[in-house]
Amino acid sequence: MNALELNALYKTFGNVAALNDVSLCVPAGSRAAIVGPSGSGKTTLLRMIAGFEFPDSGSIRLNGQTLVDSANQVPAHQRLIGYVPQDGALFPHMTVAGNIGFGLSGTPASKQQRVEELLAMVALETRMSKSWPHELSGGQQQRVALARALAQRPRLMLLDEPFSALDTGLRAAMRKMVAKLLSEAGITTILVTHDQAEALSFADQLAVMRQGRLVQAGPPMELYLHPADRQTALFLGDAVIMPAQVEDGWATCDLGRIPVNHPSHSGPAHIMLRPEQLHLTPEHGEAIHANGCLGVITDRDFGGNVCTLTVELHPQVCAVSGQTTNRSLLVRSSGLGAPPTGSTVHISTLGNAHVLPGA
């Protein structure tokens, strides 16, 4: 069952099309992430779901209720949707308890009990209820903002880049905590972020936007390994893209013969591999396998457990153009025992290459 249904949403600001025929379904209880470069329309879409903006046309339904269509426009305060902005937006003149309890009905005792429940839910100590926002760390402020959004028992939670101002280590910990908390509560969640790694790890469903359009949506691993086009491939992470001649489920390219994921495709194409699909072994003069080639390590970027290597392939004749090519590739290797600069290596591939549609 889908909790949220967006159908053919259009929105313009003057002559600029912020949203152009955007349709998306988010299953109940799942986590969706919307990613895209600045100006892609992702924040406009989130504000439209929240009720801060209204579409020029199209419809939005939540749990079977129509929030927006040609005849209805339910205002934001009646939608029962939680919203956590990028900076938390806590009220500076209210304590933590005042922020969390803002808008709660009931007796002072029942409100206090609910505040304590929410503090425990977001892993904050009860004694912090008397603290002021300026006395909290960035991570604590975000947890208070989340508790305030949860206080109204929302049907849907919207997160607008809530981790972007946090340190790298704290960001990962907060992301895991929030994902676990919302999953246990069974709350359907939408995250908007510019951080591709954050979106890939947080979401059950990933939606990529570009120039107001929804380019591709689906499980994160599906989009990472099988992007719809070259731009999406490069947006979601480092990618090795090269021309190839594809026939009978195999691509002949600068890396040799590689199995592809579109066996029906035949003819010239561009294929994509992720750097972690490339495997390096020291070259000792043995015969080269059909699915590999030789290269020289020209640069090492040591990052601890992972080392990113630049490998310059030996000059060879391109299978598509027939011209001699000199290609450099990025390869991710274990930081322990990565080949030194200047060494000759044999490069083979893991898994299938992705044939980029229309590339």
C-alpha cells in the first residue's frame, strides 16, 4: 500500500519550471530519499508535500486522503505531516521542553509525560528538558527538532537536509539513529539531501531529480548499478564510462571482454562500471586473460581503509573507433597492500557492466 502518491505535479515560478510532470509513489512505512543538484526542484517538491507551496496542476494523496488536486487544497496545519528543516529552527526563547511540547494539548502533567517520552525516543536525557537551544550541540538540536516533529504523531515525516550541518562522524550516527527510530515507529519518511552517499544508505527508495523532472526512481542499489543515463551515473558516484562493442551479452572494450546486463543489446554502446568493480593484481608476465588488460599505477590517494588509485592503461586500439586510445581509470583498492605508484598491474572486472541507454 502506498502512503504518499504524487501525480503529474507541475509548478512554475515566472518563466522557470520548478517541477515538470513529477509522479512518485512512496510505500507506507518506507523511507524515500530525493536527491539532485541545486535547482533540480527537490526542495520545492518537499515544500509542496508539506503544504507550504501548491502546484499549478497535479494531485497529492496521503493515506487515501486527497491533499491537493484541482478542487482541493488542504492547508499545511491540517495535514498531520512532520517537518524537520536543515537548521532545526528551534524557538530560541523556549526551553527544550517548551519546543517539544509546542502545540500539544492536554494538562501540564500529560504534556510533561509526552515530552519525557519523546526525549527518551530521541536518546536525550530527561534533565535536558530545562536546557535552552543555545546550550545544545548541533546533534542535540536536531534531535530536539525531530522530537518536536514527532510530538503530533505525524502520518508522514519530511526531512530537509537535517544532517548537513553536522560533523561527518556525527552525521552518520544521527542518520542511523533517525532511520531506526522512524522505522520502529512505522512512519513513512521522505529525506531531501544533496549528499548522494547519505541518500543511498538512508533510503529504501531513491528518487533522482534534474531540472524539475524526476529522472529515475527505485531501490538505491538498482539506481547505483543501473542508472538511467550518464548524468545520473556520475551524480550517484564515481563511474568508469567507456565506449564498447556489444554482442551476445558481452562488451569488447579497453578492458577486454566484459559481460553486460543487457544481453539483447547489439552494436556500439557506452558501458559503465563502478570503481570497486575493477580488480588489480600484480603483473608477473603471465598471459593476459580475455577479460583483462594491463596498466600502470600513476597516482595513489590513501584514505585509510580505502585507497583510490589512478591507473593508466597500456595504449591499445579502441573496439569501437578503431583508433589507439590512452585511458586512465580510477580504481578503489584496500588501503592495506595497495600497489605502489609506478607498478604494472593486471586489471580485471567483477560483475556485469551496465549498458547506458542512449549513450
